Amino acid sequence: MPAGSDQIVLGGLFNWPVAFDTHGKKGDMSANLTKELIEQFDIIHVNYTPSNASYIAAIRDAIGPDSDTKIVTQVDFAIGLWNSIDPLILRQQLALADFVFHVEPNGARRLEHYLGYEVPAIPHPVDVDKIMSYRKQPSLPPLVACQYHRYMYTWATYYYGTYRLRHDREQFGIRTALMNYNDTTVVVALDSLFDDIVDRSPYAVYLDMLGDCFVNIDLAPDYTYGRGIVEAAALGVPTIGSNTIHAMNYIWPELAVSPHDEVAVDILLEKLLTDAEFATYEAERGTEACKYYNLENSYDRLVGHLEGRGLL
């Protein structure tokens, strides 16, 4: 996406070319493996997954071992999902890259231990400034977003954690929406357990819906970076989230809970609903702290590491 475009780009790794196009000389996204195209750039970022395990080798084959263009890569899986990654192929492929990072500290620590060299934690960028333009007053009665994670069937703690407050309509009057649901394998009839079930939507539509919410709850049961936490913070929506999420511990440590502790969810949700000063403080804290993940800071972080290694 060219710099200056009004269209918002899906967060995470898709924002690296936007960050470099905005704050560097040029950024682009392409599957073209011609040497002529690749060597127009100082670095090529590869997102390693089991389904594209040969991408690094293909790029190295195209540019050769002595090219000035550097290959930068990160493993795009939360570590709880690494059972599908062949560790020997992983190590072989990462050895072909010039720089390896991970998006959160636990995955970085695992890679450091296995590979035997430093692997920094560098979160993917989020277009925080553009997301802030989606901010608005939350709808009434208060809507609570519950973020579904398809790998782990994450609906139960949301249900139990909001049950008491949801059913006390007279005092709290909250509604709950299970968001980003796209699973046909769950055997429980979830339609009767939440006020709304929201399928995965185009990014701008999702941000607009999240902006309607008074509170966001994100109980990822794995170690993750937490792009969704950053998005909620940019929208001014306080989030109760798993203490396994890097962005929760950075932005909202007071609202971080064990991913299966519905009692803690209940207590914090009630406090946000009944203590306006506390809710305002957490919203303002999120607004400021989420800037750590914006395009410029993310660009500076990655470039700083590359310069420190003598790769730029």
C-alpha cells in the first residue's frame, strides 16, 4: 500500500511494507522472485510458516550468497502451535537468512535457545494513527467484545466471565458479542450464550464495530504479540486480556489476567463498568502506550537492530 493512502491496511506483518514506504525509502509487497526486483531493496522480509518453509531458500537461490540485499525473517506462529513445525527444517531455513527475530519474548527465547544466537523480540507494526480516526463514543447499553481465537475454541471463559453481569440487566445492562467467529467445528450452540455472534469481517468494518464497544476482552490462551490489543488501545477501548499477551503486559498490566480466570474477568469488568475514573484512566493509558507499536517506532526498532548488526 503506497504511503499517503487513505485505505487502512490490515495490521501485523502486512504493515511492514507500509512502515518502510512511509518512513524509509520504499516499501512493497510482492511474490516476484526475480533477482532484479529483489535487489532494488536493502532488505526482504519473509514470514516463515510450515506452508512456506522454502521461501527463504527460494529468495537466497535467486539473489545468491553474496548479495547486498539482506533476508530478514520471523516465525509466524505462537509457540503453542509449533507442533506443526519441523524443527530441523526450521533451523536449516533460518540459517539462510541474515537476521531472525520473533514478535514476542517467549518465542524469541525459544529460538535463541535452539539456534544458539541472539534473537530479538520485535512486534509487528500497527497503523495506530490511522486507527485512531475510527474512534467514537461507545454504544449503549454497554457492548463487551469477546475475541474468539479459532485455534483454541476460546468462548467458554468469556461466557462464564460475563455471565453474572450480563444477566443483571437492571444494574449493568451489558451486551456481549463474540467477535471474529468463523468456526463450524464447535459443538455447543453459541447463539444462545452471547447477544451477538460476529463473523470475521473486512478490517475497516471490524475496527468500526470494535469502536462501538465499551470494553474488549481478549483471552488468547497462548503466548502471542497481541495486535488486537494495540488496535483496541488505539480506539480507546480498555481491554481485559491474557497475561500471556505481550501487548497486554505493556499497555494494560492492571487488566492482564490468566486466560482461564473468569473470576478475575468478572471483577475487572465490573470495576470498569462502575468506576468511571478507572475506566477513563485505562482508556487514556492505552491511547498513549499503543504508540510504541506505531509505524515509525516499529520501523526505527527493526532498522536499529539491523544497523547494530552491521546489516545496513
